[in-house]
Amino acid sequence: MSDVSNTKAGGANLTQAERVRQLQMMLDVSRQVASMDTLDAVLDTLVSVAVEQTGGERGSLFLHDAATGELFSRIAQGLKRREIRILDDVGIAGWTFHKGEGVIIHDAYADERFNREVDQQTGYTTKSILATPIRNARGDIIGVAQVLNKQSGEFTQQDLDVLEGVTTQCAITLQSMQMVERMEDTRRREIEFLNIVSEMTSELELSTLLRRVMTEATSMLDAERSTLFINDEKTNELFSHVGEGLDAMEIRLPNHLGIAGTVFTSGKAINIPHAYTDLRFNPAFDKQSGFFTRSILCVPVVNKAGETIGVTQVLNKRGGPFTEEDESRLKAFTAQIAIGLENAKLFGDIQSMKNYNESMLQSMSNGVITFDEEGENRTCNQAGARILRIDPRTIMGKSPAEVLGEENRWLVDTIAHVAETDKGESLLDMELVFAGEKVSANVTVLPMVSGEGASLGTLVMIEDISDAKRAKSTLSRYMDPGVAAQMLSGGGEDEILGGKDTTATVLFSDIRGFTTITESLGAQGTVALLNDYFELMVGCISEQGGMLDKFIGDAIMAAFGIPVGHEDDEDRGLRAGINMIKTLWEWNAEREARGEMPVDMGLGLNTDRIVAGNIGSRKRMDYTMIGDGVNLAARLESACKQYSARILLSEYTVARLKGVYRLREVDKVVVKGKTEPVGVFECLDYHSDASFPNLMDVLGNFNEGVKVYRKQEWDRAAGYFGKALEANPDDKLSRTYIERCELMKANPPGDDWDGVWVMTSK
């Protein structure tokens, strides 16, 4: 330090007249401040007298706040006054307070105790300082008086004596004024507190209550911002509503994190004078919002059962940190409004449940109509209004007979019976009539009772099944009723019948030699035969969940995988084909026993992408399928004649089979109209040992024969096919391949031959 003088150092001797004048001045000041009624007026007067008597430029008088460990002063700003605070150990004022000694500093910037930040913030340049502690009658230091920048010369010991004398003379008045101010402030706050609480407890809307509590808490504690968090027991989160109107939003945070979470879980208040010095404070919120948090007061909100239901957090008390009195007042405030908060939260939960129930009721596809215990209508949802063909507002308060009409007397009687017996009734596939239109419906009538068992009325639920019945009736013409029901349970008629691109297994079958049969039977006999034949074949298809597409003369077109798909549609199609041959043979046995001509058939199966849906004109539509996959199945059915087979499958169907079947690859062919070869397989599972002896031997030799045949080893291939014939002389396909081998041997196809046979007919 340099150019510094402490109390009693270098003092000047006063003349008798000067002492008298000084004493007179102190008496005048003492009488003047004693007549004042506010602390601010006393502070202004003392500072003015001190500056005038010591010849300084400006001065300040700091009083000590023991609760916060700060020195505070008040300065005028227009019509308002601003309170400034500094820690009681900072700067010259802090040194003076703790040392209890006056000090004269001639060069402030040369003194290490001087706090330069004040000049940097205010733009004022401090050159010299005169400071002294203020003591009360007991000798306790209650503040510090300070005068800056001597206007003429330097501060002297005489100046310091004058400053000490003025402050000592008025110390009692200062303390008295502080006490009066505190009492008046406490009384004012208590009145405000009672008014606020009485208004708060009558508010039931939670969002409004939260905003009012935050506003009042901010005002009551003279803070910058406050937030009231309520605990959500379902999510273990603290939530609050901030903003109003279009800017309103809900904020949520885990109820165990941060300062708010700590207060909630511990049930203890936290008062942080300096937020950035507390490790529990998260400065990230300030960075995101641009708000600067200085001080924090957070207290739990406890209900009458002693349970913590939330926390109230107040930020940045103006003029300094929050005091113990602030904490007590905020605790008392939250304790009083806790009942209102619980009521508002309960009201909000009930309102939310009501809104949820109403939304659920309106969104239901079934009609719901309720009647109270007096038999008057109370609700009717949108579906109910649509079924009844009415405006819900026109039936409010009306009886069941007035709502449902005489055409539905049976339902009116059912409602009366349920109301009388308190036992519900369910009626399936009933007919109702509204506005002259018939409605097929499943109807349920239930009694409504309270938690205490008191009757609240009756509820009528109407499920309109008119569309479902029409769709099922339509679909049953195409497929097994069970498949139709399954399809309807998975989606609406329009959705499924509207058309879709899907994968399916297509089956084509055709009677062999049908022309000869018709010539021998005549028209009536032919129709009778076809009716019997189709009855048996369609049964085999329906058993496997297939859909009959159409009859084309004596041919059958069916599919597996539409409208409802299965994981094993290929196997279902093949099993249906096998059963069709077996059933046909059993039927032939009966026909032959009656002396009638037997019937033979062939069928083709292919799995591919197809387009299925309602196709036609407005006057006539058919649910059918189109595409190359359909055409190939038809070609395979026709190829059965060429290969002396009854069941032919494409390689696409074989690749998807999940079961084990007795198959042989009969050829790779290019069907008419196509360029890419397709592998063709024959299924022999419909045979018995009697109808096809030595089946496995035939398959083994035949398959080996096909392999060497494609290598153009004609003699070896013919040898294998010959062995197959030896095992079963009736195997016409083996004989066909022997003939092919002889033809190929005589007319070699060339080295670039890929084993593909081109079909020249459909």
C-alpha cells in the first residue's frame, strides 16, 4: 500500500471555534435524521452531510446484512431506488468492516485492497478514499461509510474524524429505521400473502393455477423468475406449464435430478446465494436460454398428509440472495396452496379422463347410446348417429321408444328388461329399421352402475354388420365360407376385393375326352355329370383353403393364396390336386359299377405373381386373376396330354414346397408365346402300388435318364428309360423319352443345345 493513513495517524489540531462548529453540525444532523420516517431518507441525508463536510465528490453508506454476509446500499434512479450489494470482505469497504478501523487512501489504484471492477462497471474513476466503520451504542459494527475523491487537496485525519462523528451520532437512528422498515415490510408482505392464498385456493384449472402461483411467488419474493413443478406419479417426472396462449408449453424433467429433483427426493429446502459456486447447479440451462442465474431458493410442496407433491423454485432475488425469511415465507405459501394444487390436479385428471372417454366413445366404430336412470337419452356417439340416421342433438333427453321408434319395439323392450333386472343381454344378427332402411346388427344392452352399486342407467351398443353380411354373401360364391369369414376378419371388402398384386398358386384342371363324353351322354346327361364332377372337385379345393375362380366349360380355375395367404399355399394347391385325382378315381369306381363311362382329368399348377381383384363392368363384375402366372398354369394343364401325366407343376411351385412328394422332372420347355424355359415336374403321389408298381425304381431310373439325355448321351439315356419301363411297362413318359432319344440320335441338335423342348401348342 502507498499514500495510506489509518485512524489517529497524522491528525490536525482543531481550534476551539472549529470544535464548537463541528459539534453543532453533528447535533443538527442528529436532530435532522431523528425527524425522518424512512431509512432511505436517513441514508441520503448522512451521505450528503459526509460529502459536504469532508469536501469529497461522492459518498456511500453501506449497512451490513448478517443473513447474507453482504454490505448493501441504496441509490436513486429516477423515481425508483436500486439496492446494490457487495460481499462484506471485498474492497476497501469490506476491509474496513472486518478490521473495524477507519482508513485514508490517497491513491486508490496503488492499494491492493481496492476493487477496480466497480470503476470498470460504472465508468467513474476513484482517486482517493475515506472510509470508516459505523458502530452502534454497543460498539458493534453495523456498516461502513465511504467518501470518494477529495476535491481540494487530500483527505486528512480531520476529515476522518468528521466522518466517524457523523456516522456514530446517527448509528442508533440507522438501526431504528432498519427495524421499522423490516416491520413494515413484514406487515405488508403478510397482508399480500393472505390475499394471494385466498385467491389461489379457489382456482381449479391446473395450468392457470401454476402460472398464478409462479407469478405471485416471483412478486412476493421480489425475484426475477419462479417455477412450480408438480410430480407426475405415472412417469416419475416433475412438470410445469410455462407461457400463455400460443406460446404455452409443458416442461418435464426427472424427479430425482438437479436442484429441483434433490429438493423433491429429500423433502428439504435449498437456498443457494451464488448459483455458479454450487456444484449441484447445472449452467447448461443458462447457456440454452440466455438467462443468468445468480441465486436460487427451492422448497418442497407438501400436502396435508406430509407427502411431497412438487417443488417451488424461485430465481434471482433482486438486491441480493434469498434470506431465511424468504425461505420461511415461501414454505408457508406453498403449504397453503398445496390443497389447491391437489384439487386442481385431481380436477385436471378427472377432466382428462372425461375427455379421453368422450374421444374413445366418438372414435368407436360401434354405435353407443346411453339412457340415464330416468330413461332419458344422455349420449349418442357418431357411429350411433350414423346407424340411427339422426342428429344426436335431436334425441337428447328422449326415451328409448322415442329414439328407436315403433319399428324396433323389441329393442325398447330389451332396454326396459335390462333396466329392471340389472342383467345385460347380447343379441346376434338382429334386424333393425331406421329411416325405412334395414340394418343387420349385433346388439348388446348393459346396465350401468356406480362404484357403490347404484343404478346409473343403461347402455346400448349396436354393431352394424350389414356390410359384413353382404361381403360374406358375395365372397361365399367364390370360395369356402370359412375362407370368406377369415378374409373379412382381416380387412374390409373394398380393401381386399379392390385388386392387388400378389403371389399365389394357380390350379387349372380339365376333363380328358370331354367331347366324346358329351356326344354319348347328350345335353341333360352332360349337365348332370358336370354338376356331380364340380361338386367333388370344388370340395377338394375348399378343404385346402383354395378359392374357386371360375368354371370354364369342363375346366376349373382356382387359386391358393388369395384373397387370404398362407405360409404353405403351394403345398395346399398340390394336396388339392392329389385329392382331386384320388376322389375322381373313387367316383369312377362308382360310375363303372353303374355301367357308366369313367372320367379322366389333368391339372397344372404354377406359383407366380398375379393380379387379383374385381374385374368387369359396372353391370357385371367377377373376382378373378390375370397374369403370366395364370397363363403358365393353363399351359401346364394342357401339356399333361403330351407327357401322359395327370399333375404337372412348374419349377416355381416345386421350389416353394415345404412337404416331401414323389416328383420327377419331366422336361424343360418353352411354352408357346414365351422365350424363357421353365422346368416341368410330374407329381405321382396320387398313385398306389396297384396303379403304379415299382414307383421308386421308376423315378430313380427316369431321373438318371433325364440327366444323361441333356448331355446328349442318347444310348445311355435310352438304357435308363428302358429300365424304368421294365419296372412299370405302363409308364408312357419313359416310352416317350426313348422315342425322343432315337429322334435326337438320328438328328443331333448340336453342341449348343441346352436340353430345352419347345412346345408348339397351347
